[in-house]
Amino acid sequence: MIQPGQTYRRYDRTENATIRIRIESFTPGHNHAWVVDADTGKRARWVLIRNLHASRVTKTGQPRRTGYVLEQPTPGPKDQM
């Protein structure tokens, strides 16, 4: 489930860099989430949720070639103690 505070990453082969984003807001039922750059908090933009993935591999076990992969789930109440 997509929640504010989660961090996602994507490796950009053209720039040879890792791009990290943080979810700022998401309304369940909508097809997009408002994100910012995870490191700077800048570059706010909309991202389609179909591009946000919980796993680095597809259902067939192949590595993902597109989209963002969940890097850090939102901590739950037990994790904050």
C-alpha cells in the first residue's frame, strides 16, 4: 500500500545514477501520487502509481526495467519504539 513517507528508487541507465523519490501525499483510489526528491525535498511532481513497485522483480522473476522500487516502507507503530 502506498503511504506518505515511503521512499522509492530508480536506476537511470542513461545518466548512470540512482533517482530517489519520497511520497508526500496519496489519496487511495487515485491513479497518481505527489512526490518530491528524497534527498533534497525539491522537484515536486505527480507520478502514476502503476510505476511504483514493492519488489525489484516481476511476477515472472525478471528484474524490473522501468518504474520505481520501494526502498523504505513507512515505519509502523511497533517500529517507532
